[in-house]
Amino acid sequence: MPVRTRDWLKFGTLVAIAFVFGLAFASTLNLPKKSGAAETALSAPGTAPPLAAPGLKAASDWSDAFVAVAEHVKPAVVFIRSQHVERGDNQRLPPGFQDFFPNLRRRPQVEQGSGSGFIVSADGYILTNNHVVAGADKVTVRLYDKREFTAKVVGTDPNTDVAVIKIDARSLPTVGFGNSDSTRVGEWALAIGNPLGEAFAFTVTAGIVSAKGRLLAGLQQTRYSIQDFIQTDAAINPGNSGGPLVNIRGQVVGINSAIASETGFYAGYGFAIPINLARTVMDQLVKTGHVERAVMGVSIHDARQEDADAVGLKQISGVVVDSYTSDDSPAKKAGIQPGDVIIAVDGQPVDNTPQLQQRVAFKKPGDTVEITVLRQGGEKKAMTVRLARAPGEADSEVATVSSKSKGDAASKEEMLGISVEPLTQDDARDVRLRSVLERGGGLVVTDVSPDGPAYGRLQSSDDPGGPDIIVAVNSVPTRTRAAFREALRKVKPGDVVTLQVLSRSGDASDGWAGRIVRIRAR
């Protein structure tokens, strides 16, 4: 599971770490020799030492490059210690009873955490992770030269897990920034930070960029979270959070943030926030102390094979519009419809959700963007959307045939592997369904066939979190089974059917969120 890599310590906790050291391939390394005696033993007097093999010379060059990068970047890396005090609460006992029950008194609980960061300006601005300093009452920074400072939290952004802190110092060493957009899979990468606490401060590990654009579903997310992680096999452990991921030129391309592990420790997969995204957030935090986002007012998901087939895309790319987030959605006003596949923003191709989020979110509210979409059947349209300000987090918002369904209606349901029933006014007594009826009603998915095309895509009445409610098929409203049958009348086996569905959601004001599900009929 994905794990944030801040290292939390509790007072009174003992940590035991076992080390296993091994030597491998020692005979293949062209290590420099410091001892004159060793040189004499290997070379006869008056003769030159043998030349290194070309392959070993290349390895030595790479080693020198790693050394140079480490020596250049480490002075700008910092060790961060955060402290949070949870105050005791003695008010659970009536006044005067505390002396009779001293063991029930809650003493202040002190939590300490540690992480990493790196200096981005000579006057003391430091970039790190939000989860390294979130909720801290006191933040202490120790530099590579062992000086310590109390830091001020300038601003944090939980949506991207980026934070900026500042210390009162001058003429500090700083890092250089690379371009995370142009970073390629397979390039060398070095992670620098403080894994497993103070005992291993300023550790350097090396690996490659293993993948880009990773999503980590196990991480706690907010409504406007942006996930676009760079994956690396450079060792990252608890305490590395906030430290830099750098390329072979010594430029920062990411902020180390999380690991994928069943144990909470390094298991081969580390993840970093792209520095281009982090710099955009950092600039706003330094300037205003908070991040202001622009939104189109839609719920979205990455396109699937069925989505690509429905709109005529040869490759699976783009972002599908599920629903509007409100009646005054900017996208709705501009003419964007649920089921549209967004393929470009201002002429720049959009392959996935993180790309769309970044190209829109950091525009200014009121700015306009040109959105290019493909619709069912391959119709291509370009629309201008005037972006709105994102609300604050506080504002956030089966093949079995039913006994009532015979003949043609049943065969149409069977094409999708589902059974459906219409909502009735009697369902208004169910508080969960009342708001759906107020929207106009729909068809409740009562069963999903395990061997049908909708299995795993739709939730039935028996599924946790279900049932899903179908409100439209191929953009045709389906409040009744007759309308459902008519919408599927021309559908043939193999065709892609677009369903507009309401699903239970804790984020929506009425408990229901719209989404688009595309299924290939059988």
C-alpha cells in the first residue's frame, strides 16, 4: 500500500534496526588506490600501472558523476524535525474529583516527526512536503553544516502535499531546478534525505526513473488532489519525505513523498512529486500563503477502451466528463456534455487526468481556456470555458431477469448483463433515494451478472455502496424501462453503450455523484 514517508517517533518508543552488509562485484570495480604501498605491490618498479579496461573507465566516470552530484546538492538539503503537543483534557471528571482519580488525568502527549527538505533561496525558503509539517506546533531545521534554526511555516497545500517553510538566514546554498516534464523513464535519479531519522541524515541513494504519471489510490486525498507521481527505484524510506530527487546533472526533478510498501519501509518503489508542479504551488505559497485554484466544474476519469471506441480514438487517451459539479458549472455553460472526451486544452494534447488538472487548476479564476472534445460517433468540438474559483475545502462539497421484466426489455438488459427497476414515488420514503427522485428519477441497478460486461463497473442493490442508478443511455434520459428499451433499440452486440450513472458519494451535497460508464454490449 502507498505510505507517506515522514518518520514519526513516540517518546518511550524503542526502535531496533538490523543491518546486513554484503560485498558484491568488488573485483569488477576500478577503485582508486590511496596507498603508495599498494601501488608498489601492483606495479613493478619503473613501470607504469596497467591501463583500466574501457568498461571499467566508464563505470568510474559514472561514479565520479554521482559523487559530484552528491557533493553539489547535499549542502542544500536540510533535516526537519516537527513537534506537536496534544493537550491533556481533565474536564471529563467533575470538578474536585481529579485528586481522587489521578490515573484518569490525561497528560499532554508529545509527538515528534522528522523529514527532509531543500533550500530554494539564499534567504532561507525551504521546500518540503505538507505531511512533514502539517499540524506541527514547532518546526526545527538543521542544515548540513549542523546549524539549527526554528522555522516558520509559510504555507501548505494538502492537495499536492507541498509546503514551504522559512528560516532566518542569509547566503545559504541552494538547489537548481530541472524540468520534470522532460524527465524520461530510464534516466538516473538520486534521492537525498534523512531516512529513518537523525542517525542516517543526509543519505544519498541512486536508481532510475522507473515510471511517470503514477496514481496512488491508497493515499488520503482531498477533493482537488492532484496525483502525477514520478516513480523511482532509488531507495526511499520514512524520513525521506520532502527531500529532493535529482537527475545526473544535479537538478531537482521531484520531491520525495511516498513509498509503495506492505511494511512501511522501502520495498523497491518510491514516488516523488514532479518539481514543475511543486514550483507552481511554491510560487503561490510564497506570494500569498495559500493556493488559489481554477476549476471547470466537472467530475472526470481517464478514458478507457470503450470510451476511445465510442468517440473514434485510435489510441486510449483523453479524459471523460462524468458530470457537472453544480448547476452553474463553467463547463455546462460552455456546452460541454457528460460523456465528452477531453483531448486538448489550449491546443495541447491531454492524455490523462493529472495533465488536465495541472493545465486548468493553476490558471487564474476568470481566465478562459479552449477545450477540445470528442463526442459519441467521433464529432469533434472546441469550446471556450471561463474558469471559476475552486470552492474551499469547507465548501466541498447480471443476466438474471426480474419477474417483472419479460420479452424485449429483458433481452436489452441482458446485452449489458444487468437487471434494472424504475424508481417510484414509494421510493421517496427512502431518504437515500428521495433526492434522486427530485432530480427526475432513474433506473435502479438491481442485479449485475458476474459474467456480464457490466461486472465490476456497476454496483447493484446487493453491493456495498450500491445501488447505482442509470439516468441516461447514449445521452437519452431513461427514467422508465420503456425509455431504457428504446435507447438500446439500435444497439448491436459489440457496440459501446454510454451510461450516465448516479453513484453514492460522501463528497456530494445530496449524497449522489454523476459518472460516465461505457460498456461493450454482448
